[in-house]
Amino acid sequence: MSNLRLINDTDLVDGVTTFSATDVFNADFDIYKITINNLSHNSGSPAQISYRLINSSGSVVTASNYDSAIHQQKSDASFSEQRGTNENDTKLMGYADFTPEASGFVIYIFNPFSSSSYTFILSQNATAVSGAFYGQKGIAVLKQTASMAGFQIIASSNTLDSGNMKVYGLRVDS
């Protein structure tokens, strides 16, 4: 039997710059896996995709409490690293380019519903940006001890026009 339990399966709506998944984290799981496939936008230059958590009251956490480190692997340039502290979101998700180029993401969230520990995030993605391949791996932490119930995806520019998101709870079966 699989340890992954599907919690949510959503197609992203065309024409939005933000997408929120609320009430997906709960006391049943300590670890969550999020997959996002075929994320793209409708025109222009590549859009930076950011990520924020949503607390159990339904408010998006925009306080400067996110720390992150990212390793970027680009096919057309040298590998690079980015670090951020005390930011109001995390850039773990990299970029989305316009159709037909698209991005895919796998994100693991640890302890989001716990009100006694920080929420940790691992992320990796692959995307095509202006014809070049980009891979990215990152880690982040939200330095708040509050219960989180969901998350928000934000495109820096343009509007998203496609994508599918699945949220799984990772369970230990005995």
C-alpha cells in the first residue's frame, strides 16, 4: 500500500497571477508532497514563481520570516546559488515560461500544521526558459510557530495559463 494519500487535485485557472490552496494541511500528516505539472503563462518574459504559506486563520503569511537557499543549474550559464533571509516569500519554485515551454515542481513540506515548530520546505523543479533548460533545488524555513493550513503560488509577472497541482499527505502505515 502506498504511503502517499491524495488530498487535493486541482487544475490551475487560466488568467490568474496567484493561486491559493487552502485547508490542505491538517493534523493527519506531518509531511506533504506537492507536485505541479505543466505550469506556464500566456506571454512575455519568464515569470518568477514564489511561494507563501497560509495560516489556519486563512491569512497569507507575508511577514519577513522566510529564509531560503537555492542551487540553480542552468544549461546556458554557470551554476549559481541564491540565499535569502527574512524575506516575505520564498523563490524556491524558479520560473515559468510561456507556452509551449512549461515547468514541473516537486515540493515537500514538513510540519506545516504544527503550532510548536517551524515549517520546513524542500523543493526541486525543472523548466525551459527561453529555450534553455533550468533545474533548481532549494530549501526554506518559515520562522513562525503557527499552524499552517495551505499555501499560495505567485507569478511575478504575466498570468498563469495552465498547470495541474496535486497535494499528497505522506503517511507511515504500520
